[in-house]
Amino acid sequence: MSVKPILNVFGVAAAAMMLLGCAAMLDQDGALALAPYRVQDNGRIVVDVNVNGDGPFDFALDTGASISVIHDGLRKQLALQPDPGRTVIIHGAVTSGRFPLLSVDRIAVGREGWVNPRVASMPGKTPAGRGIDGILGVDFLQRYAVGFSTRERVIRLYPPELVGSRTYRGWTSVPLEPEYFGSSGAALYLFEIDIGKQKIPALFDLGAGLNVVNWAAARSLGLEPADLTGDEPFSGAIDTTDAVGRFRADKVKTGRVRWRDEEFSVADLEVFETLVNGDAPYAILGAGLFKRRDFIIDFARRRLLVKIAMHESDVPDEDAGS
């Protein structure tokens, strides 16, 4: 019976020391907020989020989602009410659907809050929705420049102008091309990759647990169904579909960033029809390609800053110091 008070006092002291340490780090670094992240087995990057002062809850960071989402389980737990008559069409990877918008006062990551956010409610019953309470989409993330540190396992939310004023030696800059959807002003972001000698536009999608190409891209790489292995299903936020199969790319690159022996699934998903005009090669790059590198998403300047490895440093990069 005497142990519990001692643990409580120790916990308060430890928490105070941690808060002081974080405050000092934020003051030195210029970040508005700092939050630990964890990588789930399926590759998603998850952070603690408070909703209306309650939490923390597990939210996945998703640059493939133009709107943030609270799953129905958490909506019911917090007794959040839909806005009467207000719904939004969400285009998922596998299919699309219409979902209600919620009345939410505040969503917070660390000490940064988003007041009166425009958030949708979704069931979250697919395999992609299990283990998380919601999604932080581009509508939240684009308010900042978002930095990821693999060594510290934290994200930092920077003022956009701060990252724009700094020079990043030893980093490379990958241009991001926005594709806007709906009236929220949020966008999904694309960049060009090389698989072998084939250039393919790719969606930067931290919410995806794996990499995917459509059949047009597979054919451009000289692949046929007989060249593929496996037939595991692909799960999106709304529904699940069968993937045609998988292959391994010996080398994938964008600018000075290079990956080796990366696995891709092949599937003609609805998201490709939403983003691509006609039967053109297209890819989705998931979080797995980025969880081993430090990077910063600089939405304001439409670029992805990636810390490069030593073997990549001899490749010219004209834009890294801009």
C-alpha cells in the first residue's frame, strides 16, 4: 500500500524533467511542437493526438489523405456529434464514399492545437483502420513544415517560414507537385521516381503500408502476370481489394535518393483513376521507403527534404541549398 504514493511522486518528477527537456529542445530547434512517433507493423507512422482535451489517441500521419478522419469507435467514445446535413465525399485508394463531418472543438499534437477542425467520421473497420483511432491528413499537416527524426523517433512541427530560411547541408530536395481536391485547399503531393530506367509519377503517401504501381506502370517495366508473386489483398481506408501480385525492383530513385530491392504490389486501384488521366503509369510510395531516413515535408515550398546517405553525397543536387 505504501508503494503507490512513491511511484506517483516519481512519475510527477520524471514528467516535469521530460517537459523541461522538451521545452529546451524546442527553444533551440525552433519547432512549435515535438511528438514521439512509432511505426506499426504495417509501416504506418502513428503519433499521440488529443481530441477536445481527451487522449492521447493513436492517429496515423497520412499524406495520401486530403482530410483528417476520426474513426467511429473514438467518435462514439467521445460522444462527438455529426454536423447536421454536412457530409464529404472521400476518395479512398480502393473505393469512394460519402461520410459525415463532425463537430470537434480542438485536435492537438504536442502543444500545437487545431481549433474547429474540419474532420470526417469513418468506420475504420478495414485492416488499414485497425489499431488506430483516426488519421491526420494533409489539411492538418500542411499548416507546418513537418520534420521526422529516425534517431530520436520524433516528429517536429516547424513554422513554414523557419524551414524556408535555413540551408540544409547533406540533404537533398525533391520537388513536390500538388494535386488539389475539393474545397478544403488541401492537396495530395506527387514526385517522379525512376524504377530501372522508367520514369513514373508517384503519390507520396505516408498512410500506405506498402508501395503500389498500376498495370500501366507494370507493363512499362516489361512485367506480365507470370512475373509476379503472391496475391495478398490491398486494404484502403474504406474497403479492401485483391492485389494482382508483387515484384521486387532492384533500384528505385528520385534525385539523389536511392533505394535497393524494394517490393511493389500491382493493382489498378480507384485512386489511380482519380489521379491519372487515361491509362498512364503511376505509383504510390508508402511510409516504408521513408522510415529509415530523416526527412522534412516543406509544404510551403513544395519540396521534400531528405537526408542523404554517404554513398549518395557525390551525386550533384542543385536545389538542396535553396
